[in-house]
Amino acid sequence: MPERQHRVRLRPRELNLVLEGLALLCHEADDPDTSDDALALMKRLLRRRPGRPKTELASDEAREFRRYFDSALRRKWRHKSFEWNHKRG
């Protein structure tokens, strides 16, 4: 039987630190699996969840981190596209 996982409720400051770290990891990671995991976790954390005010971001903060997320995703796909095109040619 798998071990039970505990959920942690983050304060706004803690959530900001986690998102900032994930954004940096997405931009700097050399390992594609690591950046994929960071992007997926970032996406989950940025989702709005009603009834959980301690994990919500202010709209300007959410906008900023979504911008980080989008740029990391574009950078990742541009890199993958570059690799794929060079493997073919």
C-alpha cells in the first residue's frame, strides 16, 4: 500500500517563493524531464482554487508567474523543435 501523502497549505509568501524557484528551474534546467516536472507543478499551483484563500495569488502576481510559465514553455518547445529539426536534417 502506498504511503499516504500529506497536503501542505502554503502561505502567499511561501507560494511566491516556490513559484519563483520553479520559474528559475524551468529557464535553467538542462534536463528536459526536470523542466517538464517543474512546468507541470507550476501549472497546478497557478490554478485558481475556490475556498483556499491562503494558496491564491494576487492578480498581478499570478499574471507575472503565468508570464514566466508561458516564456519557459515557449523556450522549451523552441528548443525541442530545434533538436527535432536537426535530427531530421
